[in-house]
Amino acid sequence: MSMKNVILIMILFVFPTSIFAGEKPTWITTKKHPRYPERLYILGVGAAKKTKNKIEDIQKANNEAFADIVKQIRVTVESKTVVEQLEIISLNVHQLSFKSQVNLKLGD
């Protein structure tokens, strides 16, 4: 066995097999990354198969990531608006009053 083959075999054993298998980083499946705490960020993951059109590949991955973010957002919006107008005309007295009320509730 030549020295070249021994070095090649050592390299194969030294490097984890995940590098050669193309294993995904853990943050892709867990959606957690130490640089982006969950209380401050929503992490979206998107991937695309590599083709000859790099710009299109990036766009597909970005679209997937944005769709992933949308799946994580839940919100309920309620709104109630009341507007009242009262006008009183009697003899020489003209009285006009307005009242408005707005209730807005945002939450999950």
C-alpha cells in the first residue's frame, strides 16, 4: 500500500461522514440558532436544488424560507368602531354633538 493510499484512508476516517453525506446543519431542522434567539427572531428555512441558474436557486430558497416564516405566525385582529352624531334644533337653539369610540384588539 502506498503512502498516498494511507493518507487518503486516514482522511476518510478523520473527517465525519456527515460531510460527505451532505447532512444538513441542525439549525435547519430545529429552527434554532444561537445568533438568533427565539424571543427576538422568527427563523425561516428554505432550500433549493442547485441548478445552473444561481439567481433562480436563491429566489426559490428565499421563497421557501418566507413561506416557512408565514406558517409560524398566528394573529387575531378584532375591531369595533362606533360613531354617534346628535343634532338638536329647538326654537333658536342649535346643538350638535359627536361621540366616537374605537376598540382594537390584537392577539393570538
